[in-house]
Amino acid sequence: MYAIVNINGIQTKVTPDQVVEVPRLAGEPGGELRFEQVLMVADGDRISVGRPFVPGASLTAEVLEHFRGPKLRIFKFKRRRDYRRRRGHRDERTRLRVKSISV
């Protein structure tokens, strides 16, 4: 069984007991989150596709931790102009464990 779920604006394919990393969500580690925007659910031969969401379907996940992703470096320059700019950032992320997918 798997589902495609819209989590924080990103479509993610999930299966039960899978650990996924998504952009930062509100919620304390150890708490549960419920996602109602399920786009598709597949259970063996049976596939349910929503328009845009599958009615009555939901996903329950446990928040494992909040962390920061890898550092991304941004470097800009213009040749022959003595212009160089170096910046970087780290995204805030949340690690979730999918508990159940209900239809």
C-alpha cells in the first residue's frame, strides 16, 4: 500500500512505517500530525485517484525531529567587473514517520 500526499506544498509518495523528510512543519517531536490532502491511494490492484483529493482519505504521521538541512552555497559573479558575492543558507526540515494510511 502506498499513497501520494500533499505535505506542505510538496507531493510525496509514502508507505506505512516510512521515514520522510519534509519542509519544517508545526508540531512537537513525539506528536502526531494528520494530512487530509491525499491525491492517490494504491492498495494492491485497487487504485483511488482524487479530483483533486481522495474523499475520506487521510495520513497519520509521527514527528521524529526538527533539523536543518545541508548548507547550500550561492556564488554570483560578473566577469571583468570585480563583482563577487558569496551567500548560503540551510533549510529547516522535519523528519516524519508514517504511521497509517486510511481510506
